Amino acid sequence: MNVALCLTLAHAVALAADVANMSGVWKLNVKKSKYDKDAAPLNVEIRIEHNEPAFKYSGTVQRNQESSPDTFEFQGAIDEKIYPVKENHKSGRTIKFARKSPASIESWSSDDTMEEHAITTLSADGKTLTRRMHVKQKDGKTRDWTEVYDKQG
């Protein structure tokens, strides 16, 4: 085997070993989160399976007492390729992820109504996941907020 190829493979394995694993069940901590113009949802739970670069998540969002939960699911990789997001209340949403640092990923998501940019960071102790969100609606209005999630179990 070519020496350069061996070194490249060894570097890729070492890099993957240094990347924080975001796997787990995460629950939104509404009190620690900061929402701008809109009220915070009542409850958000996310399940993440992360085996760098493979990345899969699913979850539910309960916006208020009167509505049923919204569900979402993504399966793909942190590789800057575009993947579909399955949602129970609409279709056509896509997302792509890029590695920002060993503990952070950046994502871009869009559908026919909005564009979303997020930076998701895992704390050094692996117990807190923070998502800094920026959404631009097709009408030009923007919203910014920060979601803080606590690891369950």
C-alpha cells in the first residue's frame, strides 16, 4: 500500500477519534434556552445516533397544549451533502451538515418557506448540547434563538 495513502487513512481515523460523539437522548431545557420573538415550545426531545461521519437524528416538538407533537427525522452524514428531512406536518425540507470543530457541527436547512442555519456544539463534559439558530423566512423576516439541551440517562 502506498505510504501517502496509509498516512492519509491514519490521519482520518485519528481525526474521527478526536470528534465529540453527540449520540444520546436530549431534552430541551427551556429555562436555559433563549428565544427571541416567539414563545419557547413546551417540550422538545431529540435522539441522536452519531458515528462520525454518519449522523442520524429524530425527535418531537410540542409547541403548545392544544397541538399534537410535530415529528422529524434525518439520516445521512456530516459531509456537506444534501439529505431529505422527514416531517409529519410538511415535506420538501432538506438539510446538510459540515464539521465546524471537533465539538461543533454546522447545518443549513431549507424548504419552500424558510432557510435555517444552526451551529450545534457539545459541551466538554458531554452533558449539554447547544444549538444557535438563525432562520430567514421567504418574506425576509428573520429570527434568532439559542436552544440548550440536557442529556438524558
